[in-house]
Amino acid sequence: MPTCGIIGLPMVGKTTVFNLLSGARAETSKFFSGRTEANVAMARVPDKRIDFLAGLYRPKKTTYAQIEAIDVPGLVRGASEGQGIGNAFLDSVRKADALIHVVRVFHSDLEHVEGTIDPVRDVQTVAFELLMADMEFVDKRINRIQEAKKKPPQSAAEAEVLGKILQHLEQELPFSQIVLDEKEREVIAHYTFLTDKPLIVVANLDDAQLGSGHYPGKEALHSYCQTQSLSLVEISANSEMEIAELSGEDRELFFADLGIEEPGIDRIARAAYQVLGLISFFTVGDDEVRAWTVNRGSTAKQAAGKIHSDLERGFIRAELMRYADLAEHGSAAKLKEKGLVSLEGKDYIVHDGDILSIRFNV
């Protein structure tokens, strides 16, 4: 299951974003600032397509796709050297497949840990600590290889690739930007580099900023994220936490008053899917409507295996409907009348929103 680590400086709203993702209620949440350990919970990936399919099939059970969310302890400068709760921070980050970096731009009586609001500085602070942690890891690994009395055959090649990586990191460039050939990547495939993890930046606004569309450092943050090819989501986490406590109709009214077409937390979950290279396919019926998570580029046979290993082992064909077609015409029967239901083989590449029914024999 994909895992997203929610990171950032202390007191920027990480735990509020975590609570929104995990569905924890604000007044009963056990999560608080100043923690030294990470909180972990399952987060539902909101999907209006599942809502539609559940309304169409009226199943006994509706299951959304899920990601695991880690509310990582707040980072301070020097975390890569173990300052503050640096070791706890880095251990939690290593467990995550992708990172959601919450930066504070909202106004508050509580002073920012750095004294001023500067989202680009905050993004760079965390990025620098991750880079320094990678440098320290690579340097220690090289020394260990060099000092070993018995050197495995692959150690020389490993030390050479690690040396190349270290030179790259010393130029303050993340691992994600290094160019390695296939053989070099095979040599270091068993290592995890923090600066190689996909990153989403979440700007946490207050109500006034959300309404006006302006906040300190906005232009610089947009420019920085564009230059670094980072996804940026703007959200008022505190407002959405309050709105989440309301009934459906009242919730829609409040979102309309704030000029929000969809909750920011939905956009964060979708962005996490995108940076991780994931898509959802669906299975439907009277018993259950369910979203399944697969890597982009997965075949129909591989998708069958996500449902059950027997379906992959005995795969024959996949009956395919496309969500857009079903949403337009309203029933599987009409799709069959129009020739919009097909049978696909094991090598069919599954697309986001495909509705599959697996035919198999074991």
C-alpha cells in the first residue's frame, strides 16, 4: 500500500492535514504538536467516480482506494545531524513512498519557528536537511566499503557509483536529478535516498488568504515549484477541518462561500496518486463497489492479481467498461447495446477509471 509522509517545520498544520486525510475528528484527535514519534493512519482517497458508481449500483459495501499517511514529527534545522527530533524525523521519512511538505503561510498569534513567513525558505530548509542526510549516508557507506577487510566482488562498483552520487549531492543537487545508467542503478537498487522521493508542497492558508487568493511569498513559491517540477496544492487546513464536521448540505454551502470547488484534501490525495504513478480501476456489483490501486502501465492480468492471486493465476479475459461511458449512458445494459463493452486479454494496459470484471479458471 502506498505511504505518504506529511512533513514540515513545527506548528505549520501537518497534523491538521493528517487528520483531514485520515478522517480523524478535530475535537477527539489524539494528535498534537511537539510529538517525538510519528502517527500512522489509513487515509481514504476521495473519488467522485466511486460516489457515482455506488449511487448507481446501491451496493452493500463501498470501498475507496487508500493510502497510508504518516504524520512525521516536526523538523528543525540540523535534523540531518540529529538536532531536535531529527532522528525520528528521518526514520519516518525513510518509510514513506512520497512526501507531502506542509508550509505555513497563514497568519497566527503563534510566531513562526523561523520568525517570519517565507514558504520558499521553509521548502528549501527541509530539502537541505534531506540532502545532508543522503550525503551522510553515502559517505558512511563508502567508508565502510573501503575499510572492510573482506570486500565482496560488487563492492568496487558500488563504491564507484556512490562516489558519483556523493559528488552530485555535494553540489546541493537531489538524487532525483542525477543521471545513472541501468547498470549503475542496479548496483545501488537496494538503497533508499530521501531526495529521490516524490514531493508535494502544500501551502496552508487562512480564510482571508484563501478568499483573496494572496499570501506572503505566493509568487516566489509558485515559481520555485514550477522550476523544481513540484506539485503545489493550496489549502486552508483549519477551515476544512471545521467544515468536515458539518452535514453534507451545510458543507457544500461553506465551500461555496470560500470559493472552493472541491476540498483541498481531495486535491492532495489525487496529487499523491499522480506523483506515485498510481491509478484506480473499479469493480462493481450489488455486493460491493470498489476502487483498486495499481501502478500506471499495469496489465489486466496484473490488475486481476490485485483482487486475488487466483484471478491472476487463472486469468482468461477481462470484461471492460469505461467509467466515462457508464456515466454517460447510465447502465451496463445500454453499454452492451452500443457495443461499448469489450473483452481484453492479459496484456491489455489498464487505464485510470476502467471498470473490470475478471473471467478466470483455476
